Amino acid sequence: MLRFSTAGESHGECLIALISGLPAGLAVSAEFVDRELWRRQQGYGRGGRMRIERDAAHFLSGVRHGRTIGSPVAIQIANNDWKNWTEALPVDEGDAAKHKAVASPRPGHADLAGALKYNFPEARYVLERASARESAARVAAGALAKLLLRELGMEIASHVVAVGEAKLQRPATWDEIAALRDREEILLHCVDSESEAGMKAEVDKVLRTGDTVGGVFEVVVHGAPAGLGSYANWDERLDGLLAWAVMSLQAVKAVEIGSGVTAAQSPGSAVHDAIQYGPEGDAPTRFTRERNNAGGLEGGVTNGEDVVVRGYLKPISTLRRPLGSVDFTTREPVKAAYERSDVCVVPAAAVAAEAMVALTVAKVALEKFGGDSVEEMKRNWQGYIQQLRRF
């Protein structure tokens, strides 16, 4: 079973990603992992932290001579900002006077709920772990999942479809979305330049007013064969697993599969995707759809179309013009604490969501095809593809 976990705090010494269950023999490109980490750091509206960090993956275990060896892979990502926090966040007791307390919780953040849960007198330690800085470790783990899925002919990419009130007004093709991965300059990760200009205007507006802005991103899995996931048990349905994975990202408040939101307001005849049967082509199955409102999933199982997942991201909860809060010590009304922060992270969240989708799809693919080595897994996959082509 493919599993992963992360460790580390926002201003701690480093982040750690631990991935177990990868088959032996997977070619690992450190350059590819670093490129994914770079993509997460980009986007218009990012804060000063991104000018400090130069995220790079350092492999501690599980990879030798450029390939996985079947044991857990551990990846370290150093925090360059740690040098500024060694006295404020020491492992030993240290000097309490140098501690940087988060004295008043920020509305919309985990500050208050976390302090109450863990019996902290203020929210510094909550902020350190709840921060979206943790998503860098997810991106590193997800990069390995993407490399695994490529062995099975699957690719994952994302794009931004809305920032604030500015929206992409047309469908995006797979080629357009995939091309975004090769851009050397990332503005707001949108396939359409005119729509992206409108999104930039939304960010500029909140920059002027000391506010923040959210948006919507879309992740697409291209090349997934029919039959991943299961309807047999509730916790095996791939749509549910994907929703869980994307919702777990910081600031994501809703997840949509395909056209799920508009489908709820439409008649069935306008929602369900008519089935066709055509001549043999490159796809594993000759059953195709006129459209893809289902987002590639029916009954929790992939149907051969692109898997499409959207995440709805709330605005970042740290505001330069803070909302009202309460002082942890005095219980008196004050303004919420301010920490150096971004004003828009929708492009970065899209990259983190790619990682979560990749890890989820790789998990169900390994459960279906198995294999302790990449060669064994690919033999099993090829046998299944031949089975599909007999239909």
C-alpha cells in the first residue's frame, strides 16, 4: 500500500516527506522533484517567504543510483528561514523572552481551535504546523507519485479557473493545461491570457486594500484507464478519496468532481454523458463519451475519460488589515495577529492539489496492479489493458 506522511514546522529546521510502498526500480529525477517544488513557490500575490526559500529535495533514504529500492523514501526540504528562528523556536528550553507568541488568533485560521485542542496559552505552535508551508513536503512526495503514474501512461496537470470574481470563460483543453507545466514564469497559472489579466486585477485590488483573495483550481488526470477505484465499499470509491485528499489541503473549503456544482441544478438529460462505441484507437477502451460532466468517475470508478477535480480555496486568513479578535491572555478585544503572508495562493494550491491527486491515484493503481518492482507492476498493467481492449 502506498502511504505518505510529512513532518516539520513552518519556521523549523526542515520539512520531511516519508513515502512507503513505492515499487523498486522507479527512476527518480531529483531535477523533476525540484521543478515541482519551484512551481509551488510561484504565482502573483505571494509573500516575502518565497524570496527567502529555495526549495530543493534532499533524499535521505529509499533511492540509490537514481532508482527506488523498495524501502521507504525520506526526503528533506531545508527551511532557509530557520536561521532567523533558532532562538525563538529552540528544541531545548531556551530563552522564553525570545519566543514570538501569536497573542491573538486569526479568524479563519487554525489558531484558536488548535490552541484550545492542545492546551496552548497562545497559537505559535499551531501556526507552525497548520501553515501551508507543510504542503511543500506533499509536493515532493507527489512528484514521486507522478513519476510512478507516468510508467502507466498517466499524466497530471492543473490550471486556475477563477481568482476572486475573475473567471476563465471557456473550457480548457488538456494540451493547454499540460503546457502550463513548462512555463518559466508563472503569473496566475491560467490558460487564457485575457482571463489571467482579470485575475491579476483581482489580486491588485486586495493588495491595495490590505485584504486577501481566494479562487478555484482544476486538476486533470489524463490517460487513466477505466477501472481504478471501486464501488464495492464506501471507503474505496475514488471520488471520495480524491475529495478527501484535496480537501485536506490548507484553505480548501469545497471540492467538485466534474461538473458537480452545476449538475445539482440541471436535469439529468443535461448532465449524464452519453456513451458511444467507436473504432479502435490509442485509448484502452473503445467506449467513449460525448462530454465529460462526470469528471471521469462514475460510481467511484474511473470510466476512461479524464479525471477532473476542482478545489475551492478560501482567501488566506492572515490580513494586513486584521479583523477583530481576542487577546489570549487578557481576553480583551484586539486586532488579530499578523504574520508575514501571501495575498493569493491559488496557483500554489493547484500544484499542491496535483500532488494530492497523484498520490491518491497512484495508491489505487498500485492496489489494482500490484507489484514489488516497476517491471512487475507494468506487466500486470499491460495485461489489464489487453483485457479492456477485448471489449
